Amino acid sequence: MESTILIIDGFMESAKIVDGRKQKVIPFVGVKIEKGFDPVLGFGLMSPDTGEVKFWGSDLFGCLLQSWRAMMFLGKLERIDDRIFSACWCAAAQKKVSFSEQRFRALEEQLGGRSSFQRLRGEILSFVPPAKELEEIIKTLLSEDVRANGLEIWREVKAKRYSLEELGFYTKMLIRDARKTLRDRQK
């Protein structure tokens, strides 16, 4: 079945070795849209020369900021293969899961060892897209009937990486709806 990738944000174009072949690529955050399935929010690489796209996403979580941070990891790497995508996804998560360390090794090899990787991971985890950019991304997602995880964004507000005052209408609506759903589930 044919799918479409809607690219909603991108990193700088650079030359990388992808599956053993040097090529120009652009890391991106996007949505995979396939008829008959829910849209999948994730990240990937696009070759501007060939149009080839590699995409990785989770249809369960709608983690926009995790996808955005995973894109940033892809932008820092020189060599990309299929195992790197799950490694970037795990590294871009605020909380480590049990299998994260195994995935991290693939990144540590390319990023100068464990301490360099941990330093870079700390930097990337502290980054968020500017509030205006986030609002535009969320509006684009909503226009495609894709819901990002509002609780993920709320955690960034609580961590003081965003203030509620700087967030746009749609971002606040997404947070409000997610918090209401969480409260309703806890009743």
C-alpha cells in the first residue's frame, strides 16, 4: 500500500553515509499517512537528489518533541543505517527505558564515546522548538487530523523550557485536552 510522508520540520542538509552510500540528506520530522491506517508521527531522512525517504515513527504515542529531538540526533551523525533510527528515538526520550543502553552504544560509537554522547544527549534533551514554530507544527498536524501528545508538551512547561504565556492557542488547547483526558482517567 502506498504511503505519503508529510514533512513538517527539517534539519540542515548534509552529506552522510546512508546504508553504506554517501549522499546528501535532510533529517526531518514528519507524518506517515497511509490509507486505512492512523497517521504516524515520527522522523526520518530524505534525499533531495533521489527523493528517497527513510522514516521511523510510533503510532502509539504522538511524541512530537521526541521526534524533533531524534531528528536532531540524526543531524549529528555521519553514518546512518536502520538500527540508528531506534537508537535516536531512545536517546531522544526524557526517560530511559530498559533497552536504551544497548541502543545508545550505536550512537556512542559515532559521537566520541559515552561521555561525549551523554553530554550531547543532555544538550538535545534541553532543546525545544521555539514556541511559534511549535504552534505552526501543531496547526499543520491538526489540519491533517494528527494529534500530538499534549502531555509531552506540558512536561516541558513544567520543566520551564516553555512558559504558558508564550505558547499559542492550538498548543494550549492540545495541552488542556490532554490534561483533561488524564484527569478523567484518574477518576
